[in-house]
Amino acid sequence: MTPWFLSGNFEPIQRQRELTSCPYTGKIPEELAGGQYVRNGGNPQQMPRETERSHWWDGDGMLSGVYFNQTDDHDSKLQPQFVNQYLLTDVYLAAKSMPSVCSPMVLSLSVMLDPYISIFAFLCELMRCAVLVLWSHISPMVPAIRNLSVANTSLSFHDGRALAHCQSGPPLRVLLPTLQTVGWFNGASAEGEPETHSSFEEVIGGRGPLAFLKNWTTSHPKVDPDSQQMVTFQSSFLPPFVWYSVLPDSDHGSEKAPLSQTKLINQPIPGIASPKLMHDFGVSGSHTIILDLPLSLNPLNTIKGKPPVQYNRHSPSRFGIFPRFQPQNIRWYETDACLIFHTANTWDEVETSPYSKESARVVNMLACRTTTPAVLYTSSSSSNSVGAELLEQGHDACRLYYYSFNISDSINNQIMHEWALSAIPFEFPTVSPNYEMRDARFVYGCSTTDSKSSASIGQGVKVNCLVKMDVQRLIQKGRETSTAPIVGCVDTRNIDEVIASKIVDDPIQVFQAPKGWYTQEASFVPRQHATREDDGFLLAFMFDESQLHHDRSCPLNARSELWVIDALDMETVVTRILLPQRVPYGFHGHWFSRGDIERQRAVASLRRDTT
């Protein structure tokens, strides 16, 4: 039976297009001129056989984007152009050279999740991966695999570089707007760039034979909108398990702000006792939050008869907080077991108690929290029964949670607030880029009206709702009503009740896709001269599933659209751009402004697919 993530509009697409003009209806906002919306996602170049293990998160990275071309500065007419390209990772190029290898070149997450796998079977899978990597270094016909990442998860822009991310390796630089692959970025320079750095400069993961196991960088680095510093971390199953880095921007920094040019590389994070599967973290204007959650990533688990990736619901979740440049001063805050794959925003605040009138310095964080790892198993070709069992054991709704950590008390590490803002399922959060690391009022995210699958966005759930939450109003209400910690919820309405609501100035607004249409994570683009934080546009790919055959397969002529939605009213579709082909459901997108594209660093060479 074909897994859900290889059928319907999840099915991989093989056609790659260079910049292709697209028809559209409506008016293209001038704010999009010269910019590009790009979405990343897993798109296996070869369909695995039904007998082979695979996972939705295994697929080769493919970028799909729409560039808003303005050929003449004096011409207000914009021409949207679609482009999609595979990311030419080491794994992709090696697999293209060995077409007989259908399983993932690297170890599938499905293997590491299998609760029934024996140590012998796991070692066989591990040995298979090691042999393929070794062969790539020996054979003159196969490009060498030096990094294990498939770069299929997310995107960012920092210091003149557009970067694609996946937590099994370093970032990969791409060139805008063509989406061609430049090369791996090591924290100092990227392959394919003119030589400007010393070969002795410290790089992410360090140098030496184990560097490729220590450069597994988070898929969600944070770029400070003020200093333009990139804050990131690496995690691995090698001790001390987590390393922390802060990369400055070469165009920022002055005598008045010397910290803007301070660089940290591979700083160990103390206090983590075992390897964990870490995906995201929180960064405010002055503090960093590391999430040490009870989801192991330890090959030695197989010796104990357990899978390498395992969730322990009896262990606490730990949040490590420290000043941005002082990881050695980390403080740990504990709470009940949970999983957080994505944080929405983190900011600093001075909170005054309404009772004692005393002030406390706090670090706040909004994050999408769930209580079981069902999403991991239901996204696997061989562990769906485990995922179904987990869902039956308890409620697995992924909700937007508010956390407030008191950092004034030097003795007690206290979580002041910890509760859900809303009862509706909520994932893939985003805020206005101008308000990241600040007390942003609005957070946007994905939800669904499908009650059968609303437990956790991502486990085959197709998103048909984009949600806008006035988080500051909900936080204020939660504080005023003393919402219960952990289990408490400020707004208890379900998604249907929110959609049907006639409340004027409702703190939760929903854009519901037309029947049969489904969307993906949206990116926010501010309007020029905006007077409100939410004055802007949401960009998201849309797909009409009425195009599918009766057996849920995709016709070759199926097409997606890019919609530009007014974020003020969460109702008006300003522009609909018809793409020349469909865009499979994927992961995270990013808006690259005209300024980003124009200030890209020089490129000396590009990666090529010579097969």
C-alpha cells in the first residue's frame, strides 16, 4: 500500500522548471516587486518500493518559488515567474549516480522509529548506509557524500546568503531567484564563493573526521531583525550533544554596538545528559532558550531493545535559558513531558504582579505544544499502527502555548505561566518579520476543520485553514483569569465555533479555503507604510484536490496556485497566480525581499548535476 505521503498532492513531482511566466487574476501588491516567495519540502527523486522503509521527512529537498519580476523600475507592472529546482546535496547527487538504490541513501527516520527493530536489523541498516557513503568516496563515478543533509525543511536569509536547512547537516546556500545550488555553508563561507576566509578559521562542527556528525544544524536558526545576527545550534548523539553558535552580519556592528560583531562558534551547552532529537528553539532580543525535551536520538537504545528515536512521557521537559553570549550561564526550568517542534516567537519583558506590584524580568515564548509523538509515527511507512495507538491513548492536539520564565529570581527557576491560548489545532507558526524577538501582537499559523485528523498538523493532515491570533489579548486574558498551568486554555472554542463566530474584533480570525482546496504554511509580507502590525499580506500555495483521480493519484496536468491574502481582514484574496504545475505539500516557506536578492554575495561557481 502506498503511504499517504507518496500519494495525492503529497506525491513527488520530477519536473524542474526554470523561471516561467504565470498568468494571474487580481492586483499584485507593489510590496512584492522584485521579491520572491520560496517553499522548501521533501521530494524523493526515486519512489521507494513498498517493501522499503521510508518517512515523509526523508525526501530530497526541492525548492518551489514565485519571483515577482519588475524589469523596469519605472514600470509598475509585475510579472510573476514560477521556478522549482532540486537542491543538489551530496546525497541527491550520489543517489542520481546509483539509480538502483531506491531506499534513502542515508538512514531513514522510519528505521530509527521502529519499536520492533532488533539490534541486528538496525546494525544492518547502519552498515548499508556506511557502505554507500564509503563507496561514494572510493568510486570515481559517484560524487562523495561529505554531508548527510537533504536540505528539505526550511529557508532563511543571513549576511548576503539564502540558505536551505535540514537538521542532519549544515545549511546549503542557494542563488536567488533561479534557486540554483551554490554549496554548503560552514559559518564562515560557502562552497562556490570566492575565497575570502582563512582555511584555519573555526567553522560550524569544527574540522576533522567527525565534523560531519557535529555540524547537524537546526532547521530553524533565528536572525535578529536589529543586529542581523544569526543564532543557531547543532545537536548530535556525540557528547556534549548540543553546540551553540552566533554568527554576525558583516554589514552591521559599530563602536556603539560591539556585540553585533561578536562571533560564537561551537560553544557547548552544559547540562544535557543524553542525545535528543532537537528541531527548534527560542531566541529573544537578549536571551536564548534551548528545548531539552524527552525525545531521544540515541543509537545505543537498540542495545536495550528500544528504538534510537523514542519519546519518554515519564521524563520532564526542560527549558535552558541563558543570555545570548553566555551559554555557560544556562538555567534549567522543568515541566511535564511534551513535544515542541516549532516555536512562534520569543521576547523579553518586565512583568508586574497585580497583587504585590513587584516587577520581574521574564522571557516569554510562544510554541506549538503537543503531548505525544504520534506525528512522527504516522508520517512513517512502517509505524502507522504505533501512531494510531498513541492517538488512542490520549489527546494529541497541537496547540499554541504561552510560556513565561522568571529570570529575576536567582534561587528558584520558576515557570510563571504555561497554558494554551486556544483549543484549536495550530502549527507552522509565523509572525511579521519586523516583530520577531519582540512582543508581536499577531501570530499566524495552520489549522484544519477535519475533526478526525485535527490531532496533530503534519500526520497526513491537509491544512484548509490559516489562522491569525491576537496573542497579546489572549495572554492578557489568561493572566487576568489565572488560567491553570499546563492543562489550562484561554479560548476553549473549537475551530468550527471560531469560524462561525460573529464577535466583532475576535482575537482569533480564520481564513478557510474553499471546499476541496488545501493550503500550506504562509509567509507574512508587511505593507509599505503600514500603520498596524497586521497590515500586510499572507502568501501561500493552494491546491484544488478536485483535480485528483478517483484513486487519489495526481494527473500530470494538475496545477497549484499562489494566493496573496489580505492579513488585515483574513478574507480578501488579493491575487491568484496560476502556476504551470502543482507544488506538492511540503514544509516551510520564506519571503525574500528585493533587498535580500540584490545584496546576495558573489558566486564563483554553482553545483551541477552531471548525470
